[in-house]
Amino acid sequence: MRVFGSPHRYYQGPDVFDELGPIVAAFGPRPLIVVDAFMLEALRGRLEATVARASLKAIVKPFAGEITYAAIAGMIADLNGAVPTAAVGIGGGKSLDAAKGIALQLGLPVVTVPTIASNDSPTSSVIAMYDASHVMISVDKLPRSPEAVVVDTAIIAKAPARLLRAGIGDAVAKKFEAEGCLMGTGRTPFGTRPLHTAIVIADACYQTLRAHAADALAAVEQQRVNEALEYVVEATILMSGLGFENGGLSLAHSMTRGLVKARGARDAIHGDQVAYGLLVQLAFENRPDTFLADLLKFYRSIGLPFSLAGLGMAQPTNDEVIEIARLTMTAPHLANVRPTATEDGVAEAVRRVERLAA
């Protein structure tokens, strides 16, 4: 058996946020709306207007902090027995995961409203859980994908360009990770082998980013929406999410296990780590230098890091490279790569990327 999963509805465009009330009303009159505390004041007027338009009795909760089991339990306790009809997350990944975590505990449908495009979590059913020290302790999973994803590109255009760049870095890997899963013996997050549909979507994601990333980033620098931004947001949120959940992850994401503990590199944003991890994956797969050089040229053109120094790890030592490779080998996605991953092989791939980057 093979499985394809996706959000029930995906909405994208300038000012689509103002349609949120009617969209959420389909799931009942009393949604719990978890909003990034940083964004609440900026969006409060529009949120109140769209909620009133749909005659919703919304419970609005600001969120700041880490996604811990204690934080989710505290937010549920704050409901004082009220029973929401849906959980809506508005903001970055933390607010969306907070809404997902509450939904998982209470058995609610989920609506995600990302205000940045730094990763594809809005479309996915996974929830990254951390402890209070920002150490990931588990990846929980909703029984269903989000019922709706609402992406206002006018809001995305006002976010810092570095966040969209990180989303591009996360998404550009999905083609090669899905292909690695298909060629290897690994499974997707749904626990099955990938469908061909996922490979096609992941490839379209990559081609879209190669064609439009530079123009989209230029638009965000000017806080304006253009057709390139629409294409790239669709790629980084929708196509990337469908590609990874239905196609699988591979060495590029496995590399983050080592990079999140590495000197300097640990402070790099997730998408930058994945972008570097993709270069290592391609080097490990013995792709020609010309192939890697072409991708390096693309990275340079849009400002993605292509070396450990670019991630913040100046002059990495051999011992540090070996430690990154050792921790990478603890990731669950290593069946999704050919040849079979080894610590020595990953370390040598890192060294190859560093030589090419230099």
C-alpha cells in the first residue's frame, strides 16, 4: 500500500487573510485561534473583522515561547472547560505547532495561517515537540492533514527576506530527498513507499525555485507581491510540504542532526542547514562536480550558505566534521539514500563540499 496525504483546502493570494472567518466557520462557531504574540497587534483589526463577518465566537490566545507538552497543557487548561470547534494557528512555525498540538489533544480540526514562508510545516500533519531548552524530543503526528491552509502573500511579502530564503533552502532539497527515498528502501512520514505523484511535485518545486527564487526575493526586499513571489510561496509551502510528506526525507534533512549541535552552525536557521545538507547529500551520491557547481552558483545568486563557514562555523576541524557525520547517522531518514550511508562516507562528502565551496 502507498498513501498520498494533503490539506483538504489550500488558499493563497494577497489579502486572503480577510477570508479566514468564513473558511473557519465551516468547522463550527467557536474556534480557538492561537496567534504569534509578535503578530497579534499587527493583525488584530483584520482578525476581529473577519471573525465578526462570520459571526464566530472565537477564543483568541497569543503565543510566545517553546512548543512543549507543558505549554500545550497550559493553554488547554486556560480554556476553563470551553470546548473549541477548531484550532487555528496564525504566525510562524511555533504558533502553528501550538495549534496542532492542542488539536491533537482535543481531537479538533486544524487550520494553519502562516505569516512567513520559512518552511513547509503549514501543510504538514507533523508537530515538532521540544523541551524548555529548545531540544527536539519528539515528532508527533496529527491523524489528519490540516483542513485548510490560508497563505496571505501580502503578509509574507512584509516578512524579512531571510525567512523566505530559508524556506527556499528547505524546499530546494525535496526533489533530491524524494528521489533518494524512491531509490533507497526508506518510507515516507505516512509509513509507506513514495508514490510517483510525490516525485513529480517535488521536481516541480525544484524547477519553480530555480526559475523564480531571485525575483521573489527581490520583491520581498521591496515588500511587494509579484508573480514570482506567488510561485515561490506555493513551492516553499505547498509543493515542498506535499513532496516531503508523500516522498520522504533523506540525507539533506539528516544532516541537521549534526548541524544543530555544531559550533556556530547550530545558530543557523533550519532552511539554511537543509540547503547545506543537500550539497552534502549530492556529494555523497557521487554527483559530478559540474552538477554541484551549478547548484553552488544558484546558492550564491540568492544568498544561501554553501559552506560550514557560511553557516557560522569558521575553519571547521577534522574532528568537528567527524562529529557532524556521527550525529547525522542518528537520523531516521538514512535508509532514503544510495549508496548506503556511513559515517566515513558522510564525513568525506562534507569535505568534498568544503573543497568545492572554497
